[in-house]
Amino acid sequence: MDTLFLAYRDPIFGIIIFFAIIFIIAFLNYWWGIFKGKEERYSIEQFIKRFEVMADASEYKKLLDEFSISSESLGLLAHSYSKSGEYEKSIGIYLIALKRVKNKEEKQYFLFELGKIYFKAGFLRRGADVFLELLRLYPRHKEALKILMVIHEQLKEYARALEVMDSLEELDVEVESEKSFVKALQILSDNSMTNQKKYETLFALTQQEPLVGRMLFEFARKEGFDFDLDLIKAENILDLLWESDVSVLENYSQPLAKAVLAAKIGGEIQQGAPFELEVLAALKKQNYTKATVGFEYTCTCCKGTFPVHFYRCPSCYTLKNPHISLLLIKKEHEEYYTF
């Protein structure tokens, strides 16, 4: 018995036990990795079956049969199709690539690109499903979370969008502006709230996020609430000021609002007003009524220019007030258009 206890105290016995434990852990980890790999491949295969397209099956079959085509080549081909707007072919090629790849980084890349194509093509629900699958496999993918947030926002699923923002915050991504914006959209779509309560809540949000100020101005104008123009930068609502009635503009003392009023009625315009408004005011004084102003909206991040206002850039999806540019144009009348 004493000999047995001595064996337990023998350093060599301890080393043997130590290496035995390491071997068992390594062995279990190896088989666990194989099991997870098979489970992941099965999950991807089942996932792909939900999205397989039937367009031009013969072309895709040729690609499947041609094993010499690398995944990098398939990625470039799919990217080329997406650039030319042929989203259906691009989606089919990405699905083929997903069947082939075994490398985790490549799988992550193709899933992300597939989700982006569905998003760009307007298949928002499918795009959301792809990104959820990607996040199930790779939970810390920030770019996938950002696009998923935009998808839920566009689908008017504001509660889910806020949940995605919570995940982004855990990954140290700044989303305070997005949170305020989505909360404002949630408030405006809530039929259980009174207009007075909506106005008060939006007013409180405007103190936190200036972007909401334009939404508050639009809501106040629509529902007949008084609005203090000092709450926001008048430059961010220049187009809305132009659309406002003269009686409304007369209540504002801000220089830009006065310049808009002068351009509409042909009054005296202050120095430093936008050139287009100065010209329009001078033309009005001469009783020339065939001119008016139009607007262009430029993203301050990607510099993309669009003919309609946006809160989130349609090109780069940045949430920020666009730069509003004035354009002198010829006034057109609705009766001149045919429908």
C-alpha cells in the first residue's frame, strides 16, 4: 500500500498524467472540430437549397461541372454580373461558390456578398435571412450587422433594428444617431400615440440628435403645431421652407427664412443670402414669373447627388443630413405633363 502512495508522489507519474490529460483534450477538440465542420457544411447546404435559382440552369450546370474554376474566379464573375445589374446570375454564382468553398474566410466572404446582392436587388427579406445565417456562423461580423440594421429599418421592423444596434454597441460601434433616428420613425408610425405626445417625444429626441429636427419640422407643419426654427439649422430644411406658405414664413426671423420669403414675393433680400434666391427675388421684382428653384441633395460622405431628399444615403447608407443645393430652373405646370 505504501508503494502505491509513493507512486502517486512520483514526479514521473505526475508528468504522465499531465500529458495524458493534454492528449485527451486534444483528441476531444479534434473530433469536436470535425463534428462542427460537418454540422456547418450541412447547415450551409440546407441554407443554399432555400435560395437556389432556376434561371439559365444549363449555364450554372456547366460552371458546377467545371471544377477548374477557382472560387476566386467565381467571386470575380459574380461581382461583374452584379456591377452590370444582372443580380439573378450573380446570386446563382455566389450560391455555387458557397457549395464549393471549405475555407471559413471564403465562406464568410461569399455569404456576405450574397446578402449584399439580395439587399441591392431589393429582396430585403432574403437579404436578412442570409445575414442572419452569416451571423449565426460568425457572430462578430460588424458590416453584416450594419446592413441587417438598415434592412430592418427599411422593412419598418424598428424593434429588431434597435436589437441589432445593441449588438453593434457591444462591438464598440457608435450608433447613437441611428438609435435616435429609428426611435423617431417608431414614434411617427405608432398609431396608439396622440399627435401631442408624438410632438413632445420628437422634441426631446431633437435635443439629443439634430437629424431628428427635420422630422419634427415636417410633423409640426403637417399637424399644425408651432415650431421654433432656432431648434435646427435652417440650411437642413431649405427645401421645406421653400414649400411653406408665405403666411408661415412671415413668422420666422431667421435670415434664411427671410431670404426664402423675399424670393417668393419679390421683396428686399439681405446680403449673404444664397445667390439663387437673390436672382429669383430680382426677377420677381421685374414681374418675371417663369423662374423658380429646384433642389439637389448631396451625401457629405460619398458625394453622391440625388434629386430627392434622404436621411440615409441610397448609395453608401450613411445616416446624415445631406447638403441641399439650390438650382434655378424654369417653372413648369402640371397641365403640360402627360400621364
